[in-house]
Amino acid sequence: MTLTVTHVVSGDIWAGAEVQVFQLINALHQSENIRATAILFNPGILADKLESAGVPVTVANESKCSALQIIRFIRDHIRTNESDIVHTHGFKENILGVAGQRLAGVTPSVRTAHGNPEHTRSWRNPVKKLLDLSDTLTGQWLQQGVVAVSGQLKDVLEPCFPGKTHLIHNFIDIQALHSEVQAGKRKTENNPISIGLVGRMVPVKRVDLFIEAIDILSSDYGHAVRGVVIGDGPLRSQLEEKTRDLGLRNKISFAGFLNPALPAICSLDALLMPSDHEGLPMTLIEALGLEVPVVAHAIGGIPEVLGDGEYGTLVYEHTSRGYAEALHHLITHPEKARAKAAAGVRHVQTEFDKAKNVKAYISLYRSLVRLD
């Protein structure tokens, strides 16, 4: 029996969750007995990549459409494509996707939670609080499955969605990963140590801690280091100003948004991830797959990816000094860092493999359709 699975996604940016959604939809599209389609709320990179892959896509542009119009787009897409199950990604997508799905007469539905909520809503902002409650009730009463991308996230979601929460890790195709990059040009003895941060320049990513850690490594420890920020976002001008104020213009560069970013990641001597919180970051999995040493905040799904420190360095002191000390240790113990990175590749192949995790999604879809 061929199942048609329709994904509902925002697609407004190209970041970790969007990369994983593309990987999943494209893998489903290539699998036997699964037909994948997508409804996006925004044109952009995700829509372009899906269309190039041959996936049927409807763009219900949220900048031009009301919520009711988007729901009608979803309903019509589901009917036209004769969808068997709907898979939503994000709180708006959950609410509007399920509304359109029910109007189309399709019952089975699953959501993926790509990360922990960034804010705890209070009744001081009643609109956002009501949206949060609507999202939760939609998952509890109108959706049959909730996918958590990390064990930590599953523990958080299970009490809210008992009996329907499933752990399916984010994944990469490690062979395709290596085919997209040439051998990284790692440093020679006379080159500065290249340390990178990959992510949108928003408060949660803590690019400020990255900048301060580079400053400490250079001024206090005397290391010849070069920092590179790969990404863009609303805080960019503020962070560039901070870099100038600290006298680091020759030590930190802002590469902006890169697509693809993999060649730049591959060339790093270390990846730093000082986020306040994370779900299960795609960049982290990609760095491990490329054998790039990682230093990261011990939060969310990061310890799970790094094997509690077996495959990278976990930082518990969430300060610039804490990250600088961890990087100093990595720089002064290169053999240990390389051994962890090599073990990390094997870990990715075992736990974050494309075939294994796509199979888990397909098994979940089939179980939910049978329950219908």
C-alpha cells in the first residue's frame, strides 16, 4: 500500500529544523511505497529545494493569506493529493494543518517537535498564551503521534502527550555529506586555529559568548585563533559592533549566510555551540560527521549527540570563561580532540543514520494509518 504523507512547514528561513525537514521529505520521496508532498507558508530555499527534488509543493504565502485562507489551501492540497496522513512542524503549522486536514476528511496526523519551547508563555500576553494552549490541545486531542528528536525532548513531552510520544533522532546521509565537501583545509603549524559558530544571530545562540571566548583565548591564553561566525540575523550589526569594541576585527569574521555551509564547517579546527538551549542541532551532527572537534553547552539534546562527552567537549559553566577554558584544553590536547572526533563519526553512523531514522518515521506513519 502506497501512503501519501503531506508535510506542513513554515519554510520562512533555512536553518536546522528546515534542513532536517528537507532531508526527511526528500528521503520519503525517494523511498518505495511512500509519496511525499508539502505545504509551505513561505516561498524560499526550502520550497525551491523540494520543488527541484520533484516533491509536489503548495505555497500558502502567510504574508498574503489570512489564517482561514491558509486552512483552505491545506484542505485543497490534501484533497487534490489524496493524502493519507498529515505531518506538521511548528505551532502554527500544527494548528492550521490539523484544521485543514479535518476539513479535508483526513484523520491521522503527527507532529515533530524540533526543539524545546524558547519561552514560557504567561497570561500577561493572552494572545500568545492562547495560541500555546491551542497548540497543546491540538496535539493532545487531534493528533495521534508526537515525534521528539532527542531523548531529553521526549522526557519533556511525554507527560503532556502520554502514550503518543516517539523518539526519532534527526539524521544525516553521511555519504552525501562527504560528497558535498572536499577535504577540509585544516591548519598548518603556522596558521591561526580556526574556531567557528554556525547559526542565526538571535539571542538564544549566544554569539556574544563566542566573541568573548575568542577574546579570552587570544588575550589571556595567548593562542593564535581566528573566529568565524557563519549565519545572519537581526543581531548582526550589534555583534559586529561588539567585535570592534573589543579590538577583534582582525580575529573574528562574519561570513554571513552560506548555502551550503558544509565546506566552511569542514575547514574548521573546532566548532563552538554556546546556545542557551537546543533541541538536537543538525549542525552538531554534521560537524561530527565531518570529524570536526566540537565544544558545546551541555543542554537539550547536545549531551545525547556527544555521548555525554565521549565524542566532544561538554561545557557546564555557561560563560565566556567556561567556553574559553574548554577550547584552551582542546587546543593544548590535540590528540585527544582528534580521537573524540574520529569516534564521533562512528557514533553518527550508528545513531543518526538516514536509513535507520527514515524507516522509523515510515513505521510510525503506517501504525497511525492502521489505527484510523
